[in-house]
Amino acid sequence: MPQAGRSVVFVDGVRTPFGKAGPKGMYAETRADDMVVKTIRELMRRNPNLPPERVDEIAVAATTQIGDQGMTLGRTAVILAGLPESVPGYSIDRMCAGAMTATTTLAGGIGIGAYDVAIAAGVEHMGRHPMGEGVDPNPRFVSERLVDMDALSMGNTAENIHDRFPQLTKERADAFALASQNKTAKAYADGKIQRDLVPIAIRTGELGWGLATQDEPPRPGTTIEDLAALKTPFRPHGRVTAGNAAGLNDGATAGLLAAEEVADELGLTKKLRLVSYAFVGVDPAIMGIGPVPATEKALAKAGLTIDDIGLFELNEAFAVQVLALLDHYGIADDDPRVNPMGGAIAVGHPLASSAIRLMTYLARDFEDHPEVRYGLTSMCVGLGQGASVIWENPHYDGK
């Protein structure tokens, strides 16, 4: 469907390998800003036709904007990445949808002609900055019962979805999680994931210097019996486990956006074409349901239906929230159109950075499937939001 204003394309996207958060994770002694700078530099290296001075804006998302994720990270990243000092930058926060918001905000600027080329990025070092570090929730949230206390624990919100939809059983969640692990292992074996990973130098006091070249969280060889035996940390006899949810992770991503006419002028690739997007609010106690109304809204804006969507990249914060969307639309749990290269349950979910990982995966999906015209990237967002973006396949052959 035609956009209002200029057509916006996703030119390219890269990411660091994702790591496990914590003192034993591979990024324990690596700075967050160094991680995102590495992705920005790699974007510029991979796109030599782009003069650095043509970058009009950079937006970097982070959920916990303190320490090495603070200090207006978008601008400091520009300086650290060696881009011209004329390039401005800013920081942005919408929790898990930070990089998605950076992308859509910059795309809006491109659409109205304020920018020609922009870089959206995201970083989360959950080992250095655990979710909620330094926050001071307003006491009115509790005293006036503005939100259920479960809303402050993402795991509890996932348990609430299991409660709300009893057909979304632990067995289904575990089976979906196992499929994510298996699809990720196959994508690695086929060399698909590595193409968009940026090797990054790491060090530890014990081992010295090293190089991160692949994701740390995946657990190949996982079995359904392994998953069934895991503890349910959020409530006794619950259904959410470390096996059917994304872990706590470190990582950075960056994506290059441009007006389609400018991409053509500069000879840049076109991997995704933006069609529509939507952000919505939902009950924070069941925040994982957010992608359902967000997708409905994005489809309505595009004049499309769910039947028009041929590929889905859905963030696997929790298996149950993906299943909720699939059930809503009558899509099978094992539909091959859904997360064909696996997802966050296997590779990790470094909060604000994850959306661009979804976009890079969808770009690879589109290359493999020129018969598919439209794809969806979607995710739930803490404190009760959902986010969805519909993209068109520039490789679509019309067959």
C-alpha cells in the first residue's frame, strides 16, 4: 500500500552477538556504548556508497539510561563512531520496543522530508544495568491501584496470560520454545545468522582478550524433557520457566534507513519497505497481549488483513505471548511462516535492541521468499504496550 509522504526503506541492519547478562557473561567487562558504536561503524563499512556526512540523524534506544548507556547515547555514539561532528543524535526509551520506536520515529522524519538517511540503534547491557536499576516508581501506582502489582514483574504478566487463556498451556509453550532452539541451530548451520553479526572484542580478567562471534544464549540439543523439568520461578506450579522465555541478555543492534529515492540515488540496498506501524496500550498486568491490538491497528492503517502477511518475526519475550497472537489469528503454533530462523527464546532479548534484530531476520526471510509480499515485526512492551510494523518485500516477484 502506498505511504503518505516519501517511501522509507530499511537499507541494512547488523548486531553484535547477544550475550548472557551477569558476571560470567561474555560482555561482563565490555561497555554498552562500545557495543553500539561497533554496530554503527559496521553499518558504515558495509555500505561504502553512503557518504558519512549524508547521515542526518541517529537515535539510540536503551531502557536503562544511566552509566555507559546514558549521557544522550545517540550523540556520544556519533562522536565515538568517528562520524562527522555535524551528525546529531539522541536517546530514546520505550522499554523492549526502544529500537522499534527509534526506527519508526526516524522513518516519520524521512517520510516528511526532514531526513534523507538516518540510523536507528539499540543497546542493552543487562549485566551492568539490570532492568529497573535506579528507578523510583511513583507510590500512586500502588496507593491508587493504577496498575496491578504483577505489572512490575514481566514473568508474572506472562503467567497472567496463561491464566486468561487456559488453552495456552505450558506444554504448548515448551514445544514452541524447543522449536525456537532447533530453528536457531539450523539457521546457524546454514550460515544465515552469521551474515549480520559484528564480531566484537571482549575481555575477562580470567581469560584475557577474546572475540565474540556468535550468540551465547542458544542451547542446542535441548529436549522437551529438559524444558518440562525446569522450575517455575514466578509462582509455584506455574507455567513460565527459563526455558520458554527469553533470558537476561546484553547486546546492540543498528539499522540504516533512507528515503527510497535517496537509496536509489546512492546505490544502497533495499531490504524492507515500510508500509505501516502502530503502538497501543493494554492492561499492564497482561502486557504480553499487546501485539494483538497493535497488529490489528497496523493492518487497518495499511488496508491489509492478516491473510496478506506471509512472514512473521515475533519477539519471543515469552512463548505464551507469541502463542496468544497466533491463537487470535488462527495461526498454528508450528506455522513455518513464523520466526523461521528462531527467535529470542534461543538467541536472547537485550530489551531496547531487539526490534532491529527482528528486522534483520525479516530481511533475510524476504530474500529467501520473493513470493511473499508483506511481513510483520511485532513485540510486547513492558507496562502494557504493543508494537507492530508491517513491511513490504522489495524482492517481491508478484507470483
